[in-house]
Amino acid sequence: MARYSSIPVIAYTEDSKRGYATTKYPEIPAEFVDTYVYTNRGDRYDTLALAYYGDPSLYWIISRANPNVTAPDSLVPTIGEQIRIPAASRTSTILSEFESLNK
């Protein structure tokens, strides 16, 4: 599957099995430039990422910025919750931290 193409594969020598490496995510502290919104029915982190960043694959930034709202691996925030959307100007720094954690 294409979504797993960038995840490193780990080979376990003792039993010839393979697995995917665990992805590590950076902490995303709140900053003054972040946006706060209340979620509506139909909101998903990927559609919010498309609206705010122009790229739905950056959904994890919004999800990880709001660990108290839903499970970090969920695409759907709780309806009516206030969530924080890190500013688009911060995405390059966040992506750089993500890459350095997952080398």
C-alpha cells in the first residue's frame, strides 16, 4: 500500500519476519499564532488540514496538537469540542522535527 511506502521496514533475524518501524511524533506546544475552532458534524482532521494547510496528509499535526480531544490515531474529532490548529507558518518546523525523530 502506498501510505506505508515511506515507513522503514524492520527485518527480525531470529524468525525471518518483517515489520514496520514505529513512527515518532514531535510535541506540538501551543503558540500565540495558532487558531482555535469548534468542531462541527462532518469535520475530520484530514479535511481540516486541507482547509488550513492545503494538504490533507498533514492531518496528524492537528490530531497530535489535540491529544485530549480524541485518540491520536483518530481522523474524527469529537463534535462541539474546541480544537487547536497550529498555524500554517509552523508546519515546516514541525515537519523538520518529525523527520529528525524518524531517521
